[in-house]
Amino acid sequence: MNMLQKLFPNIDDWGEIGRACIDTLLMLGGSLVLTILIGLPLGVLLYLTGKGQLRPMPKLYAITSLLVNILRSVPFIILMIVLMPVTYFLVGTKLGIRGAIPPLVIGAAPFFARLVETALREVQQGVIEASQAMGASLWQIVRHVLLPEARGGIFASITVTAIALVGYTAMGGAIGSGGLGDLAYRYGYLSYKSDYMLVTVALLIVLVQLLQMLGDRIVTRYKQR
Amino acid sequence: MIRFVDVHKSYRVDGRDIPALQPFSLDIADGEVFGIIGLSGAGKSTLIRLINLLERPSGGAIFVGDTEMTALAELALRAQRRRIGMIFQHFNLLASQTVADNVAFPMRLAGERDAAVLRARVDELLARVGLTAHADKYPSQLSGGQKQRVGIARALANRPSILLCDEATSALDPQTTASVLELLAEINRELKLTIVLITHEMDVVRRVCDRVAVLDAGVIVERGAVADVFLHPQHATTRRFVNEALPEEAASELAPFAQVPGRILRLSFRGDTTLTPALGRVARETGIDFNILAGRIDRIKDLPYGQLTLAMQGAGVDAAMAALREAGIEIEELSR
């Protein structure tokens, strides 16, 4: 403990850092699950309605695509502020973990959807044609061909999205969502306690590294079968 | 029976209609192996995909049995497609599924849920294509020939009456090609399955097909029994395909025999006449002399045939030709 005190003189409550860690993980977990639930169908929709695909619908594709691009081009910090009324409407607060999740999901789901669209396009056209020749319905093709065949790419997309979400949660700290970013911002930046900054950044690096390793493992397991 | 009635197909590219298949009619009988040969871009992939409506015709009607495929709604079409198996040049197996699951896939799509039923049928199919030991492997662990066997097992899963083969052996080496063709011929014999195959190799047609249609730039330029088309090609494209299959014959038609005296004749023997010693007998009887320039004996599917290119001289050449024709040998005089 002495050692820690010597290295990080300003940190008097390690429990706070622990709670911030848990908050970050909760925000990440909650928003990742919702991002996948919304982004995956959206990605499938983008893929199916695209030009030359299974259900080409140029207008629907153009509208979805535009919406996705708009949400992706707004910097996350701005998106959070703009979305505050929506957030309040959805979860009844603009603060804390609950307040952070709606903007995180709205920011990340379009990004994830694009990655899913790209992963689905990697599926061999011939395999889709073969299943059509076997009399598969559109739903059967999505469920039993596209998603399983693209699962390596989809897991890679989930990994990339999770890491982007870690960055977003840290930004959320600036407007009061809690977690490691909040800690780094309040103590490290506003109060010049740079040891707080150091510890939180180190923890974020470890988190990102763990996510990447886990993601890579899953991807290697499913790819190149 | 598969029937095409006044079918044509064109693609719309940049607002213009590009014709892929000129209007044609074609009947394919139950239980036969029908080959469609053509160069790439001739329209053969389009033609085979018209049968299960992976491609829709721009006009005309297509019948499979009594069903007018072109008149079916989505749901009925999917039900019909289950009765038509298809295999592909690049196999198109599900990389994420084991061999057994790939073979079970069409049955699952058709709604079969009973694991025991699936397992039994998969075992039976894998035994037929000789892959019993590979049931739990993934496609990436198999060779090309093995992948195509999985493709065949999968195509047979729902007990189809028709099997469509889209360049099924084009990605395989000659030995593997031979074994896959043998398997197709066996399936055709034992299951009484109608097989329609497209290829750019005359050798594939010669080995397994009963009848063939030659496709050239969207037009069927020649069709008939393989032996007729193979031994007496009429159209230039057909001749090119035949000559590719018989390189030595192709050479024999040209210059090297300019110095050889006599009339150059090509004799074709088919079936039983291949095995009778007619030429020697006729030579003795008519006193002609002959010089063999080129020759071969082979099989067209199950029919043995021979071709012999001769330079024939002597007073009795015309009599000899008549006698040979009498013996059932076809003769063609080649111009120098």
C-alpha cells in the first residue's frame, strides 16, 4: 500500500477507481448488447436491399444508408449532447450509466451495421445461389447461410465495435455518465491529478487489449473453416 | 421431361437489351444425360439456370414434368426447386458446416427435423459417394474431388428427379474428373435420374452424355445423339470441340498427307462394326491397297467406336467403299 501511495500520491480512494471500472464495464456491456441487437438486423437490411443483392430496394437502401452515414459522421461528443432530450425520454435521466446507454447505442449501432454489411458481402455468391437452388426462403438464407458463413467477420466487427465503445464511454465521462473516462476527466484534467489520468488510461488500455485478444480468439476459431 | 418452348433470354445492361440466348425450343427426356457444350459466354450457364429458374426467361415457357415452372408463384417454385438437385463448378458448400451438415442442409430447409431420419439419410448418401469417413470434417479439409462428391450427395438429399451440373468437373484434374463422371453415370443408371450438364469439354460429353446440344453465341447450332454429333460434326464450333477431344484427328485432316497417293477416306465404326475385321476382307475382295494415316478406338458413353483415316488406292476403291458401307461402316472422303 505504501508503494502505491508513493507512486500515486493523489489517489486516496482506490475503491472509487474500482467502481468506475465496474461502471465502464456495465456501460460497455449494456450498450454492446443493444448495439448488436439493433445493428445486426440493420446490417442485414443494408446488405439485402443493396444493389444486385437478394432484395434490391434502391430507395430503402438510400434512406437507410443516409441515416447511417449521418449518425456516423456526427462526432460522438456532439451526438451525446444533441441526443439528451431523446435520452431523457427513453430512460428518464441524462446522467449515469442509464443516461449513457442510449447515445452509445445510437452512436455505435450504425457503425456496427456497416461492418456487418461488409462482412455479409464477403459471403460467396455461389453459396447463396446454391441455397436458392435448394429452395431456401429469404429468411432461411439469412438465418442458415449468410449469418453462419459470415460469423468470423461478424465477430471481428463486434470486437472493433466494442473497442470503439470503450472510447465512447470515456467521452461520456465529460458530460456526467460516470466510469473511467469521468474519473480521468474530473480528477486528471480538471484537478491536475495526473496520476489519476495515468491509472485510468492504463486500465483502459488493458481493457481494450483484453477485448482484442478475446475477439481475435473467437474469430480464428470460426474463420477458415 | 424438361421442355423449353420458344424460350429466349436477354439481360438489360445500361438501358439496352443484350441477348444471351436466342429463341429456342428443346426437349430433354426422362432418364437421359443431356449435355450442353459451349465456350464461355455462349450462354450455357444461363440455359441451365432457366430450368430451376435461378434465371428467369425474357419470354417463352419452361416445363419440368407437367409443371410450368415459369407460371409458378414464389412458394410453389421453392417446392419445385427441392425436386431439382444442382452441383456447381466451385462446389458452393457451406464452409461453416461439416460435411454431414452440408448434406443434411437441403433436408433441413425442406423442414425435416428428426435427427435420426437426417442421420440415416446422410449416412446413406455419404456411402453412395464414398465419403463415409469424412462426415465430421469441414469442406476446407477436403480435396476438390471430395468437395464435389459432397456437392453430389447434397444435391441428391431430397431425392430429386433431375440433377443439374454446372461445369461440375471444370475445376478438377483429369483423374478426379473421370471419377466424378463415373459417379454421375452410376447415379443416372441406378436412380434413373435425368442429368443436364453444361461443359466446355467435349470429353465430358463423350464419356457420359446420351445427347448433346452445341451452343454458340446464344444459338443452339447443333443437337443430337452424342455419337452422331461426335462422329459427324456439322457446325464449325462443333468441329472445334470434337478436334479438341481428338487432337491427332485434327492434325490428320491437314497438310502432312499431301505426298500420300490415293484417296483419303475416313471410316467410322460404331458398336458391333468396331469389332469386325471388315477392312481386311474388303481389301482382299476388291484388290485395293491402303495406307493407315491415323486411327483410334474409344468409347462414346457405352458405345465402342473407331475412326480410321486411310489413303486408298487401286481400281476397286469405289467398290471397296460400297462394300464397307454395306458392312455398316460410315465413310467420308476428305478433300486434300
